[in-house]
Amino acid sequence: MQALKDRIIKEGKNLGGGILKVDSFINHQVDPALMDACGREFARRFNKIGATRILTAEISGIAPAIMTARHMNLPVVYARKTKPITMPDQVYLTVAPSHTKGRLVELIISPEYLAHGERVLIIDDFLASGATILGLVRLSQAAGATVVGIGTLIEKSFEGGREALDHLKLPVESLVCITSMDNGEIVFSK
Amino acid sequence: MQALKDRIIKEGKNLGGGILKVDSFINHQVDPALMDACGREFARRFNKIGATRILTAEISGIAPAIMTARHMNLPVVYARKTKPITMPDQVYLTVAPSHTKGRLVELIISPEYLAHGERVLIIDDFLASGATILGLVRLSQAAGATVVGIGTLIEKSFEGGREALDHLKLPVESLVCITSMDNGEIVFSK
């Protein structure tokens, strides 16, 4: 998606170690018009998969997921990383290693909002190692729901996430794909 | 705002201790159409204050803030509660007591995205004690920005937030106001 790629070229920063800083339009400051356009594009790409619910992980998945949900007219659920007091005692919980946090994080969903038979579209900001997305897949499976598609704003293909998701045999769509961040560069494949 | 009030009547749960559970449409599962309507309503109410930026706090402020930002065509910044590795060493940081977490939480903004002279509209999900919003006001003041308005989805007037914000002499808009949650009830004033 050219608008997202252009914005990464203009404002994205390669901080080294595979870390792409996009804090000026996705991860701290958010450009709502760009997120809306990304949501529209996900809706277009996933309009035939019969999704009944969108699933993401707090925090940075919320903006693209809610915009996608708006265009697809679906509810969105974001997995919590700490259990709020409003959540029942019995929850779906898994752990996933966080690349940017350098530790394991919990992903928690209330059974109230992810039911048996749901068809889940997972939306997140990054596809890096795929660990967070695989965590969301495990939560969906625990609930008896079926994941029917995976969409991410930015894929870092050199971190192997697509291969990690390969066994799921699902449509995996990234709006922009970065193949290398070596030597301070940001190299795109699309 | 009637649509939000109707939804609270239908799905909101009084958990006692002043805790209103709205996890089915705001705080865990999100209804994007309802959030979009709330964003449109905030945009209507604040269309004359000359805001240049919307400020909220992660996590549950993000959905209403991004929808408001979309309707006002403004960037939105969400204060982080933990400092990500992409953030510079020098930040604006304050602490605020969290009612639902029962402890102090940090609110952190990068100086990159909140500059001197900005006119800030603060949007959040709840106006309870006002502590989080006062934290966002302090961060804005530290940055040399001016807060020009405050909007929240749900005010719990019995927790005193409006009085705590009174000295700011700012427009404070809540879309729904709850005056009492005693005896398991949810009593609305509007």
C-alpha cells in the first residue's frame, strides 16, 4: 500500500536491531486518516472470508484493528496484557515473547467476547517473528473459534513471521513488506 | 448521547465500588460504529475550540480518541504507561493514581509529538476522579501546550472529577453522565 510505504520512507526510523520506529503515525502519535485508509484496504482484501469478529492485541494493534472493524462492520476484541478487575476469573490466557519488550507478555481474552464458532480476522501493526499473532491464534483455538485471516500493517520478512504462520494455511496480508533493515537501510519488497 | 446511554443500560454492569463494566463495547470488545458516532459527537461539540492535537491515555482512551481525531482531521497522541524502546531518553512523565488498578501509573509522552504552542483536546473513556485527565493536563503544560477542551464518554459525577477539573476553566463535555451507582443501580442525569 503506497501511502503507508511513503509514510515509512518519510518518517520511519531504523533504530538498529530490527527495530522500526513508526511512533509519529502508528505507535505513539496516530494518523487517523492513514489508519482509516489501512482499515479500508484490509476490509477490501478480506471481504470474502466471512469473518464475524476482529481480534488484535493491545496496545498498538487497536488503531488499525478498529478502523478495519469500522469498514467491515464487525466488533473488535483486543487481547489485554494485564487482567482488568472487570474481567471474570476464568479467562483465555497465553504468553508470547515480545521482541520490543525483551520479555514474555501475557495475552488475555474474556470468554464473554470470543465464542465457539466465531470466524476471527486477526489484525496487528507488525508481523515480525509472528509470536504475538500465534498467541492470538492459540487464544482463538482455545475458545473454539476459527481464524480465517491475518492482516498486518508492516511485515518485516527477515524475522520469519510468515514462515511461522505457514502451517496455518491462512491468507496472510501485509500492507507493506520490509525485506532488510541492515546497515541502517529500510528495503521494501512492496 | 442517547445511543451510548442505551448501550450502557443494555450491556453495562455495575460491579460495585463505583466500577462500571463496559467491556462489551468500549474496554475489551469495541463497537466501532458506536465509537465512530461518539467521535462525531465530540467533533461537533469541540468544533470551535481550535484544537491542533488530540491527547489521550492508553489503553481504553485510544478508541474514542482516534475516532474523534478522524472526524476532526487531527493527529492523536496517546500517553504511554511504560516507556517503549523507540522513545528518546528525555520524555515528559507524570504519575496518576489509577482507580481501577489501585496503584500509581506513569503517563509518558515523547517531546517529539507534543510541542510548545499546540492546542490540545483531551479525550478519554471515563471521567471519574479526574486523576488521569489531570495527568494529561500536566504533561501538556510541561510541553508548553495549552489544553483547550476535555471530552469523556462517561462521567461518573459522584467521583468528583468535574470539580477536580474546575480550576482549569475549560469546556468539559461528557456524552453520558452517571450520578449514582449505589445499591447496584446505574442512575443517569443525561
